[in-house]
Amino acid sequence: MSVAAPKREVVSSFRQHYWLFVLPGTLVIGGVIVFPWAFTVWMALHEWNVTGDHAFVGLANFVNLFGDQRFIESVWRTFWFTLLATLIPVILGVWAALVFHRSFPFRGLLRTIFVMPMMATPVAIALVWTMMFHPQLGVLNYLLSLVGLPPFSWIYDPATVIPTLVLVEVWHWTPLVMLIVLGGLAGLPTDPYEAALIDGASSWQMFRYITWPLILPYVMIALVIRTIDSLKVFDTIAVISQGGPGTASETLNYFLYLQAFQFYNVGYASAVVLVFFVIIIALSLLLLYARQQTKWME
């Protein structure tokens, strides 16, 4: 009897019973991911209140949603917040990575201090910044008074609340972008730079034609991470501004929270969840496509 025969029997037996191996994982995925989303879709098609009473309304929640001016404003506010909270940390993070990639005294210590904000929890950071933004007792307005500047409104003015919240995000997450790009800089080859120096290239030319194309994939990774994180920011807004003043800082995530847990419009909130999910998927696919277009130079 050949050795191949038992092997064929084992393979045949595995093919007949492979479902026993994938069944546990399938049940977990179905229970943790598929069922909650299916139940959310079902709730979005109903008028649902906190007592559990519900009535089928079809697509009425979605129709009302796109006629809700408060919802539309929260969507645009979310995009504006995401744009600022993504681009500014990426730009500053790339600059910081280039700075810390160079050798200078106390580089390790300063780099450690720079990444410390990333280690704290968002709620703790939000509480600290809330005290700093206080119009009378906050340290920020005190520092402005030392240089003869008038006090700033910070989170208490509809025109400045979004930029102020972005400031907190920038301080918190710029170190993450720096670490991602710094990892890319650490692996750069030295041969292109040596050749460029021999050819008399300037520092800007070396950055523009060598460094930037090589680190661009890392920058795109940081851009994807920051975009997704910025879209779903909730704790910073909930602690610092609670969506105010008025609705000036009410992003889509906070609007969803209010509908579900303050107004108890569970069916309406479920419709918001599905729309929010579509927005996140669309932006993620767009960014992943842009990420795939970046190639490492060989």
C-alpha cells in the first residue's frame, strides 16, 4: 500500500468535516458582528422607543433624517472637524519626524516627552483641557494676559469651538503620526542620499525627490488612521463642549448619542448609525485606494 493513499484519505476526511473547524469562528462572527448589524437595520425600519414598543415605518426614518437640518449640519460639521483633525496632525507629525530623525543632544529625552500625550486617555486629557479653557480661571487666558492679549473665547464661542477641539486632537495625536513616519525614516537607504550629495543636490531637493516619495506610504497609513479616528471622536467633545454652545460642536457621533440616549429615538438613531457607517466605509475605501497608489521606490 502506498504512502499517498492514507494522505488522500486524511484530505478527503478533512474536506468532509471542515465545517466543524470553521463553525466556532462563524458563530462568533455572526454573534458579534452580523447579528448586531442586522438588528440595527431592523430597528432603523421601525419607530422604536425606550419602553420597547415599536411599529414598522419602513424608510420613514431615513426620509426624515435627510430632511433634518440638525442632522445635515452635524454631517458637515463632522467633515470639517475631521479635515482639520487629520491634516494638521499629519503635517506636524511629518515635520516632527524629520526633526527627531536628526542627531542632536537630548534627542531621546525630547522624543520621549513629545510622545507622552499619546499615552493618556482621551477623557483625562479632555478634563485637563477643559480647566485650561476656563475664561476666568484657565491658564491659557492667563498666559495671553501676560503678553498683553485679550482673553480668548475658546469653547464658549460657536465660531471658535471646533478649532479649539481640533487643538486638543492635534496635541493628543500628532505624536502617533510622528512615530509612524519616524519608523519609515529609520528604514531609508543611504545610497540615494550619498549619490545626491555627490551631484550637489540641496537639502530641499533631497527631501522632495528622495525622502518624500520613500515616506509617502507611511504618511498615507497615518492619514488613514487619523481620518477614521477623527470621524468617530466622541469622548473629547462630550467632556469638553457637550456639543455646544448650542449645537456648534455637535458632530454626527454626538448627534447619534443624543438621539439614542437623551431623546430615546432608538429607531431614528439606528438610521443615523447606518448612514454613518456608509460614510465611514466610503471614506475608508477612498483612502485605501489612495494608499494603494503610493509605491515604494526600489
